[in-house]
Amino acid sequence: GAVVSQHPSWVICKSGTSVKIECRSLDFQATTMFWYRQFPKQSLMLMATSNEGSKATYEQGVEKDKFLINHASLTLSTLTVTSAHPEDSSFYICSASAGQAGGYNSPLHFGNGTRLTVT
Amino acid sequence: AQSVAQPEDQVNVAEGNPLTVKCTYSVSGNPYLFWYVQYPNRGLQFLLKYITGDNLVKGSYGFEAEFNKSQTSFHLKKPSALVSDSALYFCAVRDMRASNTGKLIFGQGTTLQVKP
């Protein structure tokens, strides 16, 4: 089945530093990847839609200069949390579709998430 | 607006008993519905989907879901629960509006607790 690999699985960083999270589709090409954020015992909040070769589309209220997304290839998208602060501590999850671009029949496949703790 | 509601924060069931996790949706047009399961500190695992066809959809790990158009529901079911089914379950609908690239809209999540 389609596998999405997310790295690192957890990271601790100091306030003011930047952290990069990678999301790879291992056995399929993903034109579109999605980045979610999840707070404890809450649902997933979509942060942005990452499109290969173009700028990401951010959801309302998400700071694009703080959460930099790059989707340079069909198998890799990265999320960089810049100048991280303790309130950025959260669980970040990426997902991708194995179907054609905009193939709504295909389920999204999720990475295992990254637990970010900013001290 | 596209939305999904899971009215129960938690469902408790004894092992071996049937389980139901409820989900209702509100969409414009035909719904593309999904169920996912999440174990602690992990991503989401796909269980099943409804796109079209039979209202009863069978998925992974013995789960199934029934699509009911008149009640706008897509409840997740399993005939006999296992302790290992204890997890957080999400119902989701694919946003089919042209400008939204098929993003998933999630319900609030329901914690399933199966007791031995």
C-alpha cells in the first residue's frame, strides 16, 4: 500500500530556532500533499496544501512566513517552522494522495507525525 | 458549508460486543466520506471510504460503515470489538469544491475504549 514517511518523529528545539520536517511518499508520486496540526485530544487542523512546483496554499489564520512549505519534487514536501516559540509546540502530520492530482476517490495516506516541543 | 460531526467524544464497549461510532455530514453535492483511526502519537490509518455504490462499505480490520443519505450519516461499525480497537477515530469528508484541491475535513474525533 501507499506509504508516507515523515521525519523526524519527534524534535525538541530552543525558542527562536527553526525546525524542518520532511514528508516523503515512498512508493507513489504525490502532486499534492497536506500539512495538518493537531493539539492534544483535538481534531486535525489543516494548515496548508502543498503543490509540487508551485506555492503552497495556506488556510486562513496560518502564517505563511512562519510555516514555510516547499514541495520541490513529487515525493517530498517539507515544512519549516521558523523562529519557533513554545506555542508552536504541537503534533504535525503530513498526508498525500496516491491518486491523480485532485483524485478525490483516493484516500489520503498519512505520515506518522512529528511531535515538536519548543523550550 | 462542508462539515462533519461526531457527536460522541468517547464510546465505551465491552470486548466481543458490537460497536458503533457515529458520524453525520453536511456537504454540497455528493459526499466522499472516509474513516481513519489514530493510535497514540501516530498518524492516521485509513479504514474505509464511501464514494458511490453499495451503502454498506467494508474496510480494514473488520470495520464497516453504512452510508445513509436521508439521515446524512456514515456510522462506523464492527460486529465484535477487540481491546486492540481502542483508539481515536475520525470521520472525514473530502472537500469537493473546485478551489479546495480535495482537502479532508475532519470531525472532532471519537475515542473508542474497548474493555476486556
